[in-house]
Amino acid sequence: MKLAGYQDRFENARLTRSKSGVLEVALHTNGEILVFNGHTHEQFVDLFHEIGSDTENRVVILTGTGSAFMETICPEGFDFFTPRGYDKIYREGKKILMNILDIEVPMIAAINGPVRLHSEYILLCDIVLATPTTVFQDKPHLESGLVPGDGVNILWPEIIGSVRGRYFLLTRQELPSETAKDWGIVNEILPAGKLLPRAREIAEQLATLPPLTTHYTRVALTQKLRRIIDEGVGYGLALEGISAADVARANRKDP
Amino acid sequence: MKLAGYQDRFENARLTRSKSGVLEVALHTNGEILVFNGHTHEQFVDLFHEIGSDTENRVVILTGTGSAFMETICPEGFDFFTPRGYDKIYREGKKILMNILDIEVPMIAAINGPVRLHSEYILLCDIVLATPTTVFQDKPHLESGLVPGDGVNILWPEIIGSVRGRYFLLTRQELPSETAKDWGIVNEILPAGKLLPRAREIAEQLATLPPLTTHYTRVALTQKLRRIIDEGVGYGLALEGISAADVARANRKDP
Amino acid sequence: MKLAGYQDRFENARLTRSKSGVLEVALHTNGEILVFNGHTHEQFVDLFHEIGSDTENRVVILTGTGSAFMETICPEGFDFFTPRGYDKIYREGKKILMNILDIEVPMIAAINGPVRLHSEYILLCDIVLATPTTVFQDKPHLESGLVPGDGVNILWPEIIGSVRGRYFLLTRQELPSETAKDWGIVNEILPAGKLLPRAREIAEQLATLPPLTTHYTRVALTQKLRRIIDEGVGYGLALEGISAADVARANRKDP
Amino acid sequence: MKLAGYQDRFENARLTRSKSGVLEVALHTNGEILVFNGHTHEQFVDLFHEIGSDTENRVVILTGTGSAFMETICPEGFDFFTPRGYDKIYREGKKILMNILDIEVPMIAAINGPVRLHSEYILLCDIVLATPTTVFQDKPHLESGLVPGDGVNILWPEIIGSVRGRYFLLTRQELPSETAKDWGIVNEILPAGKLLPRAREIAEQLATLPPLTTHYTRVALTQKLRRIIDEGVGYGLALEGISAADVARANRKDP
Amino acid sequence: MKLAGYQDRFENARLTRSKSGVLEVALHTNGEILVFNGHTHEQFVDLFHEIGSDTENRVVILTGTGSAFMETICPEGFDFFTPRGYDKIYREGKKILMNILDIEVPMIAAINGPVRLHSEYILLCDIVLATPTTVFQDKPHLESGLVPGDGVNILWPEIIGSVRGRYFLLTRQELPSETAKDWGIVNEILPAGKLLPRAREIAEQLATLPPLTTHYTRVALTQKLRRIIDEGVGYGLALEGISAADVARANRKDP
Amino acid sequence: MKLAGYQDRFENARLTRSKSGVLEVALHTNGEILVFNGHTHEQFVDLFHEIGSDTENRVVILTGTGSAFMETICPEGFDFFTPRGYDKIYREGKKILMNILDIEVPMIAAINGPVRLHSEYILLCDIVLATPTTVFQDKPHLESGLVPGDGVNILWPEIIGSVRGRYFLLTRQELPSETAKDWGIVNEILPAGKLLPRAREIAEQLATLPPLTTHYTRVALTQKLRRIIDEGVGYGLALEGISAADVARANRKDP
């Protein structure tokens, strides 16, 4: 589908594209920091699917809005606690990650501040730029008593090392941008005002390459990620779902 | 089996458990630094099996005793040099690692000093705390002319990187705790007196999570380790065994 | 085959072997810095095959000549732009890497200066020593509009981390030796004059181990690399080939 | 999307759904036997995507129209012979198979006659019913000099056995329905008039199961197929593409 | 542990061992046909563990008692419908299969009649003998609305072919022994009176081989089964558990 | 290398090539039935390597001489019973199978009679024709007390099914050609006099295809076999070697 067909369809993503095909995707809630909820979860399945289906997108920049990339989650639109309610989360959770990987052009994450959930979206990008205020954490899962099974369980140990990754998730560790750079999940740290300009500079450079080249380079560079995501995310989400059912049950009994 | 059933069965491991289910496993020989030999090898198969089978264990802390975690190996109880003698080592070696992975609750290693053999036990833990005196090395294998094939061959390159891991094993490199932290196999360095307190603090925090959550989080975080251990340790140990037979033969001829 | 049978057969590799079986392989063009072209590509398939087939090689040192390891590529002898021409590159590209892995003794890379192409040869070595002037880059692929699909796409993300590896290739980043050491692809940095002496020192030490031990240790340490290379390089090279055909076509139309 | 939103969108697929959620998909060209071409290839990506996205589909029956399931291919809408033209086929070819696997409900193939191309669509179904006139063959690939790389290379050896599968493809063997049943790719042979009634009978029975049960059963039964398709189809299609470029080149020179 | 230590510990398995080390395991309930329930599920984890740990077992024969191998399941001792109740099934279900594979000597199944549940135990045996009355079916899963996720989902498609295996499970197909032999899951069909004699004959022959040979042959022949079980059973069981929770919930609402 | 360079180098293989590039490889001992020994084992590594390296070979036919394909093994040239002696077998065993898979053109086995050892060579061919006198068996391994670990342990269960394959090896079952055809390892049974003519007919037909097409089709059809061989044969051979050492030791003590 052409950009015009989907550009205005997503309430939580502002899409703009340069002449050379660099698509900028800014996540937001009413033009401010994104608040993640069940509706954005559903919407992002489709968002990444459309981006991946449009061959006129030559490079993609993923960014946030305001002072954080993604920091708060709100229960609206989620039903974590019944099997069928959770099934929707399971379906969407699997599809979001595969749909990001189906965007077969270089992806640049331009992280404008804290990332306290769904950091796995960023780890699937090929290039990660961040501001000094950026902090990584996997906060809501264990805080709500849920298994961190939506892909963070696979990608963090894969990318920062198995022992570091397991510690990060189990202790809800906060990683400042400098540490994140030392550990290889951030490539460059830039002042807020230079974040998008630098992302665009890299993107425009990549957009000068022949289209098959950028396309196949993304494929050649993400083959392993596809496999580990496809193999492991369904299982992780199923375990997360059972833990949610258990939490729900405990709550029902609580009073 | 309940803790009472196995608590006093292991000559080389002191087991204590907090009210909330944090099991502390302190390896030792007569209350001092553990001396690894054929009997401990056999015993640890069973030790980790029992720990993993007892669902009342909510978090496990693995530590040593005295000034080292594991530093010396003694030939007693091992028969490395006949096919059937080595077969016992092969069987036990495979089982120890799978039994550690079958402990499906968070595991914290609290390293109280040098680790010069069986460092792979530690790399299978989810959180690694160490003292400043901790040093990692894979010493006895090449020293005795044996292939380092018992799992270190898989886990070190996996966790510190392929080139670093191969160098570490081939040169019998010593990694001080600071380097180990830089390379992502130690999460925190603590003075000796704070090692266990900190391990317990983290453990007790994890023990407040719902039991299915900690259980499934361990599963979700170790899926890849299970696969690479199950695929690779049998082969590594078989090659180590052939190298042992060759060394034995050379020795027979020597004089 | 005995060394004498292949020692003088390779125009671009000087081979010498110590009494204890340490084979030194110095790549060169007329005794100077190697210029990579289609003939060296073809020749290296055979070179690594012979080295791997000769069981008298106990340890292998791979080095360059002059002020760079490998810096320039010259189109001579390559036909990147027809399907059958590219097929030769595809065949050879797959074999070179598997033939390096079929050298089942410890391999030490002694990097004497910049490596701007075929850095994957080095990443398959077990120990990597480098001079301060060493710089890593994957330059010619994207410069010529080609997919970096010859193995660098697999090995860089594997060894320095997925996000770092993808950035490195997509931005043609230059990694000075210090960064390379920090990121785990160089084990030691040595002044030019000490590079080969140190490589030989390590090699001679390894050569004192029993032959089956060094042989099986290499096998035990490279099992994973074999799998990821065997699975991924053919596909990467096929994609690179299609990108080459596209570049060729664009060029034909250009004027 | 609800059925009404996509039911009439596909020129080559008639969609009807029973009250209980059994979706019947009849492929056709103007109400007659389907003639496969570049437009159907493009269309089927979307067709299977929509079916998989609509959670009201509880079971899917895939069938053909007239006396054959799929027998002829027509070059219209395909550009096999330029890199960018082929790239479209490569993209679509990968997506079609993954989109079929993303239909996470039981799929029943009701084969109404010969299948001489794209038999892999059928092998991804869970239940296969066929008429006595059904014949399986992989005809157009080698007939046109192209590598059979679109998934048949993976699925036939997987399902009928490696030696049988390779022979089948290399010799363009014709498998009558009885042999297909003996070899395990057809479950039941039925007279033409009973084909759809039987498919519906099984489908309606499955539709009485709880929706999560049929959903997760499909997932549990196709995990391996997802992996082998995801790993192998891109590579197979890339090789097919290079063979197409070679054929094109040979043809250009022919006269 | 020596046989004497566990021989009389299992209420539902009669164990006898010949002088040469052939262990016969006859499953039963009070000396009659086994009735599977939550207690047998728990017991079998331990049963197979003990058998696998006793190196004096040289070959194992697994059989049933009376006119069926395993035909009926009874809810006693199972709590399928709460997360924590199901967790016990999930833990045990994973362990039973791995414990069977940890029996690293040849296993012979001597099937004395219908197998309508847990047929996966048999498929993990190396040799399968059956009586003419033997019938295979996976009955209780879909009958109770549960996902067949305990390993049958992996092993049936693996062994009888993907399309056959999926049909078998989805339609609760009954496979008579002759079909089972044609499809490669039964090696020999024998009259009831000759079943055990023939099993013993083969077993005693195998027991004459050197112990390392039978041990390593089992390992070499089951490497792939270990991997697919370890990778897939946890996920299958997690999905089955969610389907159970959904069934429970539907039941709660029913009246 | 050109055919002339290696055609007369192999004492146990007669090589002839048709104009169209169909290479016929007839294994023999002095022009009669091949007797397998340590020298042929060594020689075949090289034989298959040369065949695979010569791009003028367009299709390969592998056959035997006289009344059997391979029936007897003779200890000459083998040292199964010392670690270093066995190491040679281990090295060669691994290389032979990978070298067969490195023959990247269609391979046709024309089986002229019993195959009682090294049947795995045949299972790596794409098309298998056999005479009525052909019988398959894996005889010498268990007969000599050795683990059948040279690849038969992987390929038989893969191709005829896991239960059938394990039974076949453990009981040294004899498979007549008809059963072999039923089980999918023989494609056609032909009278002795028509065996080679039919092989040549198929081969010549394949040789009319464009060279890249046959080349890439072989690659696309054997990707999975490469992986399972590369992963499993080293381990299987290591286990076989330990069993050989054990047999040797038992023999040393025997008198």
C-alpha cells in the first residue's frame, strides 16, 4: 500500500517520509509521550505490517515524542487475566516482533529518553542512537508479577550477554545510556537536539544505496534474529500468560 | 522431596533455607575450601537433581567456602584413563549441567574467591556476584593435556564472545573480577563481607514474586542455554575422553 | 599432503613451519601488502584446504605483509556481474570459510595493520593479536553497492553483538585496535616488532600439548561457528550476487 | 478485519463462511480452473494475510475450481528475469508461505484435481483430502530451467522422505493420488462429489472445539514447519532467482 | 541406585531384571490394565529417572498389563484447571519425556493392546513390537477440549510424516497395528503370547554387546529426539495449559 | 582440477565422463567387488573432494562393481584401537560425508547389489536406483561391537523414520530392495542389465538443464542434510571411537 493509504491511520504514530524514502515513525499519545495500552498494542501490529509492505520505504527511523520513548503502561484495552483476553495479547505480541523483522530495510532507532517497556522493539533495529537522558529498564513485567516473556527474555541476553541480560531483567536494572553504549545496545549518544538530525543523516546516506542492496543487507543481518524470535517468543508469551492467570487468581482471592 | 530428606545427604554441600524459600548451597570440603574430586563430581549430579526437584526452593544461592570457590582438583575417585572409567565422567558431566538447568528458579552465584575449574556452573546462574579476590581461569584441562570439553568450550565463547572465549581457554588466561565484570560474567563486585548479604537481599526480593513467575522466568531466560548445553556437552566430553585416553597411552609408554 | 608438496604453490602466501609444527602463513602480493583480487580468492580456497589436510600442521599463524593485512581489492579476476561469473565467487566464498574451519588446530591471527575486507577470516581464528595501527572496516561491499553477505554479516553481529555488528557494517565504521580489543575481537595489542614473536610464543606453547588435544579443542571451540557459517554464508552470498546483478544492470543503463 | 471487509477483494478466490466459522477458499480464474500468474502471486500474499488476521475464521478449507487445483502458469504479471523484477517474486514468495502458517487455525486442503505447481501450499495444510484424479508434480520449475526453490525443495523431502522428495523434484515425477496417500501427503481419497462434503464434515467437527484449543493446536503442530520455511525459503528463492537471471542471459544470447 | 533400592517403590510399575541386565517394566493398576491418573503422572517422572540412573540396566523393555497398554485416564490426582495445579502437570510432563531419553540404553516397547494416550512414551523407544489388537489413538486431549501439546504434537508428525501426523491428532484417528507398521511406528506384529518372548530375545541379544556400545548407540540414535523434545514440549504444554484454563472458565460459566 | 588430473589417481574408483558431463564413478577392488579397508577410507576423502571441485562434472553416477555395492570390510589399513589410530578414522569419516555433500550437482546412486556398510554414502545421493538383488544392512558395526556412529545413526532414522531407523541399526536388519523402495530409500528397482542405462538416461536428461540450475537445485535440496551431518557425525564418530577403545581393552585382557 502507498504511504497515503496508511499515513493517517495510526492514532499513536506520526509518519513522515523524505523524498528519498526515509520514513520517520514517531510514537506518541496526543502528540506527547506515548502511553502504552491495549489499543497501541493492537495498533502497532498493523503499523509495522503496513510499513513493511510498502516497498517505497527505503530506510525507517523509529523514535518517540517528548521526554521519553516509552515509559508508562496503562491497563486500558488489555485483558491480561482471562485466557481469551490474554490470547489477544499473545497473538499481537508475536506478530509485532515478526512484523518489525518483516520491515526489510535498515531501521534506525532514535531514542529520545527512557525506555521502560518494549525495549525489544529497539533491539530489532539495526542502528541505535540515544540521548544522554535515555535509560533502559524492563519495569512493568516483574512489577506486576508477570514473566518478562514478550521477547525481552530472548533479545537482552542475546545482545548484552547471557549473564548481564538475565540480571538486567530479574533485578529491573536501570541502564543509563553510557552503560548501554558500553554494552553494545546503543551506537551513538547525542544531545537531544542532534538526535534526529544524525538519524536522518545516516538514513539519507543509506538511502543512496541501490534498493536491493539495502533490502538484502537487512535480510542478511537479521536472519538469526528472525529465528530466535520465531522460536522463542510464542513460548515466552505463553508462560507470561499463565503467570498472568495466576496473578489474577491470587487477586480474586485476596480480599 | 522435602528439604529434610536431602539436606544432610551431601558431604560437600551445606544447605540452608530461609523461611521464604531461599536455598543457600555452600560447597566445601570438611568445612573448608572445596577440593574437587571424583566423589564430588558424582555427588553434585544428585545434589542439583534434588534441589531442582523440590518445588519449595524459590531461589537458589550457590557459593563456596573459605578463600576460594573452586581451585584445586584431586584425582581421587576419578578414572580418566580407561574407557569405562571415563564413561562415568561423561555421564555425570552431562547430567550435572542439565540438572543445574533443571533448577527452574532464579539462581544467584556468590563467588567468594578464585574459580579455576568448573566455571561453567557459575555461567548457568542468572546473577553473578563476586569478591575482589575472585579470579576466573580454566586451569586443569590443558595443564593435564585434556580438551576443555565439559561445557566451558560452549559457555565461555557464548557469554564473553567467541574470540575472547577461545583465547581464555587456550591460553589459560586469568580473569580478575574487574575484567570479568567488564566482560559481562560478573554483575556486581562486593567486599567479602557483603557478598552473601547482597545475594540474600536480591534473593529475598525475588522470593516475593509469585512462584509461577520466578519459575517461568528462569525457563524463559535459559531456553537457549539448555539447547546449546544439550547439543554440545556430550560431544565435548567425548572428545575430552579421547584426549584422556591418548594422554594415558603416552604416559604408559613414557618410561 | 606434506608441506613440501604445497609450500611453494601459492603465489600470495608465504608458508614456513617451525620444527614443532607451527605453520606461519603470510599473505602478500609480490612480497608486499596483499592486493586482493579474483585470483587470490580462488587461490585461498586451495590454500586453506591444503593447510587443513596436512596433519603435521600443529598450530597455524595467519598474518599479512607490510603495513596492512588486507586493504585493497582489485577487480582483476572477478566477474561479479554475470550469473556464471558470480557463481564462481559464490562457490569459492563458501569454501574458503569452511576450509578455514576445517583447519582443526588452533589458529592465531597476527594482524599487522588495517583490515578493510575479508575480516571474517580473522574472526574464525581462535586468538587475535594486532598492532596499534590495525583498523577494522568492511569497506568495499557497500562502497560498490553490494550486500556484505560473505560471512561478515554473520560473524560481526555474533562476536561484537547484534546492534554493534549491524551498525559496523551499515555505516562502514572504522574500528581502531583499542576499540576492537574492548569489543572482544582482538586479544592483545602489540607493537609491530613484537607481533610475530608473541604469536610464535603462544603457538609454540600450544604445540607442546598432545596433538589430539589441540585438534579436538579446536573442534570443540568452533562447533557453533561451523553451524552458523554453513547455514548462513550461502544465502548471504546469493543475496550479494543478486545485488551485484542489479548494480551491473544499473551500470549498463547509466549512460 | 471482518470477512465483509475482504470477502470480495480477491479476484481469484471465492470466500464463503459457515455459521460456525468454517471459511471456504476456492481458488479460480473467472470461475474456472485457476491460471496462476504474477497477479495471483501478488494477490495470494494478501489473501492469506487477511484470512490469518480475522479471528472469526475457526477452520479453513482450501480448494480449487473445476477439474484441477493448479495446473498452468502464465508469465503475465511476472518479471522473472531482472533483479528487481525477481525481487518482487522473492518478497511475495517468502510472505505467502509465512502467511499461510500465520493462519493459526486448522487448515484442510480439498484437492479437486492435478496440482502441478505450488504444491507447497497444500503441504502446509493439516489435513489433505483429494479426488482420484489428483496428481502431484512440480512441473514448471525445471521445465523453464529454474531451481525449484520456493519451498517445494524443503517440504517435499521433509514430508515424503529425503530420497523420495529429491527424486520427485529432479525427475518431475507424477504422483497419482494413491501413491500420494501411500507416501503420506494425502489423508483420504474421495470421489469428486464427496470431496467438499467430507472436508466440511471434518471442519465443522473441529469448529465445535473451543477456539483457543484449535488455535493453539495449529500452533503446536506447525512450529517445525515455521522454522524450516523461515530458514530455507529465502535462500531457495534467491538461488532460483540467480538461475532465472542465467536463463534470461542465455536467452538474450541465443539468436 | 541399585535395583533393590527402587524395585518396589512404584505402585504402577512392576520391575524385573534378567541376569544379563534386561529390565522389564510392566505398567499396571493393581495388576490389571493401567489406569492413568495424576498419581501415575507424578510417579512416572521418578520411575524413568531411577531406571536411567542405574547403570546396571543394560536394555529396557516397556510393556503394559492385561488387554491394553494405556487406554483410560481418570481425573484423580490431576488439577488441570488452575494455574498452579497445571504447573505440576507442566513440570512433570517435561521431565517424563526427558527422563525417558536419559535412559541411555536400548529401549524396546512391547505393546500389549490399545494405546489411546501418552503414545509418545512409545515413540521414544528404539524398537516397537505390538500385538494385532494394538491400536494407536490420541483420544483424551481433544475429547476434553485440550491442545494435544504434551509431545504427541512433535513426535507423531516427526515419525509418520507431517501431514499424516497432523491428521492423526486432529481427527483422533485410530491406527490399527497393521497401519502403524506400514507407517513405521511398529517394527513387528506378534501374537500376544509371543510378544514378550520376542522382546526378550532381542533384548538379550543387545545385552551381549559391550556396555559402552549399547549406551553410546542409544545416545547416537536419540540426539535429534532430545533436541526436538527439549525445544518443543515446554511450549506445547504451556499452550495446553492455557486451553485447559479456558475450558475451566467456560465450564464455570456454563450453568 | 580437470578430470585428466585425477581420473587415474584412485585405485578403487574407475572414473568415466560422458560428453555432456555425466561422471560415472564405479567403486571396485582390482576390477571386482569393492573390499573396503583403511586405504579406501583414506582414498575416498580425496576422491569425493576432487569430484566436487571439478565444475565440469554436471551430474554424478555412483555405482559398484560386480555382484555387490559394498559388502565386506577388511581391517587392513585401519587402526581402530588406539586414540591416534582412531583419530585418522574420525577425521576421514567426517570429511567423506561433507565432501559428498560438497559435490554440488545431482547425484544418482546405481546400486548393483548388497550394501552392508557405508550405506550413508547412498542416502546422500539424490536419486537411488537398485537391482532386485540389492539388500541394505548395517552389519560390521555391531558385529564388531562398535557404535554405528559414522552417519548411519543420523541418516537412517531421518529417511526411513525414527523407529524404523533405530530398529534397522540395532537389529542389523536386512532390507530387501522392495522394502527399501516401500520405505523411500530406493526410487526404482531395475534388472541388473538396465541399471546403468537407466541411471545414464536420467543423468543425461539432468545434464541438459542449465548448469547453475542443477548446481543450485542440489544445494537447495541438501541444505538440511548438510546441517544434520555437520552437527552429528563428529559426535557419533567420537562415541564410536570410545567404544572401539573399550573393545580393544577388553580384547587385551581376554586371554
